[in-house]
Amino acid sequence: MTQQAHHKISDSTFTFIGCSEVQEILGQQAEDEKELAELVEEVPLDSIHFHTHSYFLRHRFIERAYPNDFAQWVVMQVGDHVLGERLAVVDPFDYPNLEDLREEIISIIDDHLSRMSVIPRVVFGEPFHCKRSRILEVPIGLEVRSLAEFRQAVADVDVSAIYFHMFEAHFRLGREESDFSAWIRSGLGLHELADCIRSINPYLGSLERLRSSLITACDEFLAKA
Amino acid sequence: MTTALDDYREVSPKGTVDFLYRLSDLVKGRSVAHVSAVRYGGGAAELLRRLVPMMTALGVETRWEVIAGTQEFFTVVKRLTDALQGRDEKITEDMYQTFREINERNAKALNLEADMVMIHDHQPAGMVEYRTRGTWLWRCHLDLSQPQRRAWTFLRRYALKYDAAIFSLSGFAQRLPIPKFLVYPSIDPLSPKNREMNRSEINQIVDRLGIPRTKPVILQVAKFERFKDPLGAILAYRIVKKHHDCRLVLAGSGVMHDTEGEAVLAEAREAAARDPDIHLVQLPPEADLEINALQRTATIVLQKSLKEGFGVTVSEAMWKGKPVVGGNAEGIAAQIIDEVTGYVVHSAEGAGFRLRHLLNNPGLITRMGAVGREHVRRNFLITRQLSDFLTLLKIMSPQ
């Protein structure tokens, strides 16, 4: 790591893209946990993505008790805390793709049901409604060429851009790593910082917390210079 | 008074207004026609009064057409409204014919040339038969979860001819083989119902309504209807009253010419049993400032509905920094984050228990209220709904 590296102006600019989401109702719903497992099995992967990832886009500020819609529904509407807790610790970061994530969720629900004498169902609450996102990419006219500019842009940008580059690009569009770590690696040549950003688990808090983690990583790297 | 989009910088989340300008760049120059049944009042009209100028200011050529109908037509569509929301209404073939004729007449009279035509609710829904160009979306503001079968069968034939439908909650939608989108209603933070008010303005209005400001106030703003459960609210208040000297204010629009409203108000009066700390307030039409002042005066807001449309009064209250104790009706539960911005309850006893808990913990009232305001800022302001509409315009009418 050299002083020069930190102030390096990249030949390639990083262009921030924000996004806007509209939710599409798929029309399938579950009223008990067996139906939920069946739904998870048959819905498009976009819907698995919606209920595990774009959750963060919808709850940008407040961290709900459970980090995905499946766990949230099982606890809040069915009242099954055991399954809710098991689903809550499923970390999408551990799975290379959405199909593997889908299998893990089904396997947890099936395993839970195999130990139950009755299938827990909604009595007073609402059914689980399957949805998916239609995501629209929105160029927000912000380009950076150095780490200092990047750090400032991350601090100021609309939080949907954090979502787009950290979640959408990596997990739904199938890019190998997040757009941020990819550019820092290839555009700025800062492999250590790229690895640090790649290792940030985006599922452990809200988008605002993720923004803070990114800024902290940049600041610590710049301070070391 | 027209409000400029830039005025929302102070109240919407950081970066929202700039983001809306960028988003609007993607649809600049396109045309949108909104069609609704009325120009005044709440619901679709309240939304369009604010949204249409904002979309125009962003470079989207936006018109708002209102259908013309006979007295007979409006009687038919009122019955249809009730039937679609599950009430037992008799609608004759002659009535359906009136619906068809008025829709045809309006389709020929109104200018519906646009890249996207958004038809609000069922009254003008039949105009889709005469569509010529553009993408047609049906924006249904009603709860269609349990419609009367014949009424829905009639309307469904039209719904199928749209390119997509938009509902306020997933549970409000019926099965349809067209894309169905979810767009939550929203509140306008700069409208008379939600704008900031100073203390003297609030006090003046609350004094005029005859409500002393000497005790904690539990407030429910709702029509005097059975589904709003005013009797449940009174029972909850009585549970609280054993431990806390407080007031209950039930404020709703006037009940003149409303048989159910008169009956429910009479039942509420009887249940109140001349308790001087229960105030039944009949508000005048368009009582936006009165509602604003009452919500700002309240210590806790109660929405003890058994069934609710979306119940945007929950967001209005949270915007004013009040925790909300709400019945487990779908729209209410969609807005409250249970145990974070308020409580979702399943009974009058549950409401009493949670109200008592809050009054025992004044710090919790402040904390929940503050989080609730931020929750509304990010999820239920008109800027979010504007973003939804611009996104739909881009997605559904690509050029």
C-alpha cells in the first residue's frame, strides 16, 4: 500500500446508479407453514430475491426484528417463534445463488414440520402474499474517479444506490462481487480495501448501517496512509 | 395552492427530491391521463389534487379528467362500491346498463389520448372498452378481498382489458390474469391535514372543538361506523381510566343523512354514559386543520378498527410523532411496526392493555413517536408514491 495508491485517479470512472422498486403481487398466498414451503418451492427466483433481499430496500431506516419476510411472517402472523428464529439466521451471504438459498429455506421448513404434530397456521393474522420486485435502474448523474471522491459520494448518495450496487448487482444480476469492491479492485487497484468491502456482510443491518460500514472502511484505509 | 417539489426537500428523506428529478428524466415528455369519478373529497381526488401538479412540474404531461354522470349513475356506483366491499346489495340489469351507458358517453367525451391512462376505482372502469392507444392501468383504491360475487363478475370483465391493476394492499386484490402491482397510499406532509402547526393555532382549534387540554388524550379519528369499533375504543378507554386520568376523543365526520352513522353515534353516546372525559366530535366536511390539530394534541392515537381500507390516519398520526395502537385490520397492520412504532392489537382489552402500558411509560411514547415519524418519512409520504407512479410509467409504457 502506498500513499500514491490512495490518491490515485482511476482511468475508469465509477458511475452511481440508483433504483426504484415497484412491488408486483403474484397472487399466490400461504395460510400455513406447509403452504409456505410449497410456495417457496414454486415461485420464481425473483420472488425469493424480493422476500430476502429487497426487504432492505423497503426498510431503509428501521431494522425490523427479523431480516427476511419469511421469518417475519412466521413469527408475527403464525406465532411460531421456533421456525421464525431458524429462518432469521439464514444468511443469504452464505449462498452462492438464489436457488441454493431457496433450497435452504425449504429444507428448514420441512425439517421443522417433520417434528410437529400439527401444521402451524394463521388464525388471527394475515396470509403470506408472494410478491416480486420490478426494479428500475436510475442513473443519478454521479461519477467518481478517486477513493476520496468515492467515499464522499457514498456518504451523500440516495440510499437506493447503496442497495443497487451492493445487493442487486451481485445477487440478482449475478455479478461476481458487489460493484463497489469490483471497481475498487480493478479501477483503483486497491485490493486490500476491495477485500475489506467484499467481506462486509450486507445482511446484518439496515442500508444506512451498510452505508456507515462502507464509509468506515474507506476512512480507515485512508487514515492508514 | 400548488406545492413545488423542492418544498419537499425539508421533509422527505435525504436525496429523495434529487432522485425524483433523475427518475423523471427517464419519462420526460410522456403523457398521462388520470380519470376519476370526482374532483373533490378524499381518496383518489385527495391524491390527484397533489400528484398531478407535481408530475406536470417534472415534465410529464399530466391531465386529470373527471367523468360526468347522472344522479342515477352515482346511485348505481355507490351500490357497486358497497357490493364490491362485501355488502349485500341488489343491483339490477337496468343499473348495470346505466353504468355502461355513462361510461360509453364519457369515453367519447373525454380526452383519453395519452401514453398511460390511469383509471381510478370502478366508476370509470368501463371506459376501457373504448381504449384507443397507450397503456391502461386500473388503480383500485377499494378492498376487493370479499366482494359480492355478481358485482365482481361484472367488474372483472372490464378489469381483464387493462394492461395491469394497482392495489393498495396484497390482500385487497382478486385473482386476475394481468400484472397486479402494490402501491401503498401516502400522506402529503405539506397539506393542511399534515403541515406543521404552531401551539397557539392548535390550541385555538382544539378549544373551539370543546376539548380541554388538562389530561392525556387518547384520540380516534374515524367515521362513526361499526367497522371502526367506537364501542371497542370506549371499552379500551374504561380499562385505562381505572389507572390513568385521561380523555377519549372520538372524532368523525358528521352523520347527517347517514342511517348507520346516526345509529352508531347513538350507541357510542349511550356507551359513554355522560362521562365528561369522553368527547364525541362530529367534524365538518374537509376538516383537515381540525384533524391535524387533534392529532397533534393527542398523547396516543387509537385506531381500533375491525376492518379498514388502508387507514391512512395511522400514517398521519405517526407523522405527528404519536404512537398508534391499532386493530389487526390489514391496512393498519401494514403501517404499524408492532412494538416499535405502536402496537397491533386483537381486542378492546388488548387496546386497553397497550394504552395503559404506554401511559405508564412516557419515555416510550416519545421514542415510539419519533421512530414512527421516521418510518412514515421513508415509506408513506407522497414523494414515495410519486416515485412509484413514475416507475410504473417507465416500466409499463416503454418507448
